[in-house]
Amino acid sequence: MNDMSTCGHREERQETGSRSLLIALLVAGAFFMENLDGTVIATALPQMAVSFGARPVDLNIGMSAYLLTLGVFIPISGWISDRFGARLVFTTAVVVFTLASVLCGFANSVGSFVAMRILQGIGGAMMVPVGRLVVLNNTPKDKLISAIATITWPALVAPILGPPLGGFITDHASWRWIFFLNLPLGILAFVFSLMLIPETKSTARPPFDWIGFIVSGIGLASLMYGLELIGRPEPLWLEAWAYVLAGFVLLAVAVFHFLRTEHPLIDLSGMKLPTFAITISGGSLFRTAIGAVPFLLPLMLQVGFGLSAFHAGMLTLAVFAGNLAMKPTTTPILRRFGFKPVLIVNGILNAIFIAACALFSPDTPLWFVVPVLFIGGMCRSMHFTALNTIAFADIPPQQMTGANTLFSMAFQLTMGMGIAVGAIGIRIGQAISAPLGASGIVAIEFRLAFVMLGIIALLAVLDCLPLDRRAGDNVSRKPKMARKAA
């Protein structure tokens, strides 16, 4: 009898594990569509400007509108998910994003394009946080590492694949196909969402926090817009820093409000848990440093070293290859060594390989460049998965929605902050290298920027030092091992 019961439990666990993997793959596909869409557009702006009879710089408002919409609507994603159910919200978000993407492809003016990008932003703001919440709520703790590694992949791959793919599409077809290609992906995501995602709805009906929504939404949008202005080729520094400062002030006011109100839009109680807190503080430094690499590396190779877009793109694919190579070994490594040692050792390696890009020059042999980028991609993949998994290791189910919303805000903000920090790094490098101009060091401003990013990534490791050595064991150790330890 016991054998039959054990067998039944084993089959049930296997069925649950298989379903959770399929859900993770579904959400990863939706994430890939959203991430790729944002990175592909940049290379298509000149051709789009010709179609609209406008200047390429005029289309920056389309990219800004998308970021601003994300900033406004991400904070309410958790409340909407609890109120209407994750399945309904996620499937609706997929439909809205896909439909808006197709309509972007039919746009005939800057105004219509911007309007559709705003609609896309609403879909993206719901799709990404709610998709992650679906994975967290439907994945057993012992399968969480694999699930997080799966949904982390698009954020690593899209910034690398986006620019060369966008260039290929615009050169050999039309920029409109960048948006039309999302239609089959969106249809597949919608169909599988209905098949896989269970219908869940929170029984609690807390009132909507209008003050928190307005203050946090405007603050996050202001900060993201200011950072986007800094990342432009010729930023208006006074305007950009005014938006950044206003954003920080408003977000500080929002935090004060969330801590004092009875029904906050975003529950900050997860910050009391060290395993979650490090992914917001030190994790934000790491994501900022990593977010700058896809921006800085192609610029250095093309503008600094004079390589063609094709050759620069081929070299950056080494980072993508490193991401893929690390994925199958992420779970075994975390199970073998635990989170704290991996976060510290891999964090140091990550900082070293970011800073090592400063050693590149037009004469650097491929046998040095490719391994540095490849191993750097491996370290980046490992760290993303480790941080994104330990973030939710100790979060109880009733706090999962609030923690996920806060994490999504921090993730979106700091990845965007990376581009701004990369731009600032170039300016600092130019200021430092100006007196050294006669030394003839090629692209010294880019190389100094990579050193700065390496230092930022290294500072992120300090946050992991106080962690308990058993932190995250409940998700990194197999169930049998966890029971023995207990």
C-alpha cells in the first residue's frame, strides 16, 4: 500500500514538474518576444523615418513612450493579477502586445506609431511581471532553479541578437516585418496560455491604492525617461538629470507611503528577507553593469575600432554562445556549491571579465577576444539565474505578488539604467582621456568605461558576503537532501 502511495506521489510530482517546465517555456517565449521587440527597433529607425517623412531622432519618442508606459503600469500588475486572475491577465496582455505590434507595422505616421507603442507598453507591463508570477506560483521549490533559468534566457539573449537581426530584416525586407513577425509568436503564446495556465484568483479584495499608483508610476516613468535621455548620443544633461532627480524623489515618497498605508499597492515586506533584499540592492548594481555591456561593446568595436556592423555583431555572438553553454550546468552547479559561494565567486569572475574588455584593441587576436566574451557570457548567465532564483527562495505565498512586482520594477529600471551608466562612462572616459590624447590609445574612453563597469559589478558582490551559508538551500537542494538536513 505504501509502495503504491509512494509511486502515486512520485508520478504526481513528475506531472507537476513537467507542467511547470512547459509553463516556464511558454512565459520565456512571451518574454523573448517582448525583449527582442525592444532591441530590434533601434537599428530600423532610419528606414522607419524615411517611411514617415521624419527625422530618425523624431522616432525616439516611440521608444520613450514605450518605456514611460512600462514605468506607469508595472506597479499595478500585481494588484490586477490578484483581482482578475493571472491566466486572464497574462493571456490578455499577450493579445494586446501582439495586436499593438501588428498595428505598429501598419503605422504610417509618427503619431500612429507612438500610439501603438503606448498600447504595446501596456501589454508588456502586464505580460512580463504576471508571467514571472505565474511561473513562481506553479513551480515546486526544487524545480525553481531550472524554471528561472528558462525565463531568464530571453533577457540575456535578446540584447545580443536584436541589433544584428534588426539590421538583417531592414536590409533584406522592410522594417514592418520586425513587428509582423510577432503575430505567429503571439498566437502560439495565446493558445498555449489557455491550455497550460491554471485559473487562479485571490479571494482578498483590497482597495486600489490610488496614491501609491500615481506617485510610483510618475516617479518610475520620470526616472526611466531621464535615464533614456542620458543614453542618447547627444543628451540634454540638465533636462535628463532633472527627470532623474524628480524620479528618485517621487519613488522615495512612494516607498514612505507604502510603508505607512494599510493596503499598499506594492508590499515591501519582502525586503526584510536577506535573500530577497540582496537581489534589489546588490542585484541592481549587477544588472546595471550587465545592462551596459550590449550598449558599450558594439559601440567600441564599431566606433572605436572601426569594425563593420557585421563583424562587430559576429564577435558579440560569443557572449550569446556563452549564455547558451552555461544554461545546462546552472542547476548542477547551484545544487553542488549553494548560492552564497556561487554568487561571490561567480560575481568576482563576472567583474573581471567585464573589465577585461578594456584590454581589447584593433590588434587584439581573436584567440583572446572570443574566450573573454564567451566566458563573460557564461558568468553573466550563471549570475542572472542565481540572483533571480534566490530572490524568491524564502518569499511566502501570500507575499509573492508584492515581491514579484517590486522585483519587476527593479529589474526593468536597472537594465535600462545600464545604458545610461554606459553613456556616462563614455563621457567620464572622454574627460579623463582628454589630457592623454597624444598618447594614441585607441578608444580609450570606451575602455575606461569598461573598467568602471567592472568596479560596479565587483561592488555588487559585497552585498552577498553577509548571507547565511545555507541561504537558498530550500530551492537548490533536492527534496531528499532537504529532509535529511531538517
